[in-house]
Amino acid sequence: MEGTIIHFRGSRSVKSRNQMLIEAKGVDSKEKASKLVGKTVTWNTPGKKGNAIKGKISAVHGRNGVVRAIFEKGMPGQSLGTKVKIE
């Protein structure tokens, strides 16, 4: 399954670097999003090395099918708006 990184999780003043909000393709309700909790998320870095940063979906965020993912390490700002693989 494919998803898009929407934003960092956090308030107006404090952002969590390793927690991201992800919108999964075809998921538009809280019930559908709750089935994704516990799955693995992978983001491939752009560049020659092509490293991958892995994370895990931890919870549903809101009512419209957005989920929260916690990654191993902090995500760069260039990851916003890019695609992730949900397995």
C-alpha cells in the first residue's frame, strides 16, 4: 500500500522530528485507518545511496483516515509530501 507524508506531528511551537502524519491511499475513515495500526512504514531517501528509514504506524490521527507513524530516527524536511510504502 502507498501513502503520503503530510506533516510532522506536533503543536504550533514544538514538532516531533521522528513522528509523522501519513495519509494512506484509499483510506478515508477512522475505521479503515485503525486496520493499519502496527504495520511497517518505509521511506526511501533520495540520492545515490538510497537508504531507507523505517517506522511503525502507532495510532489513528483524527476522523478522516490519517495515521501517526513513529520512525527510527528524525525525518528530514524534504520528506514532506513524498511517498512511503506501508507493509
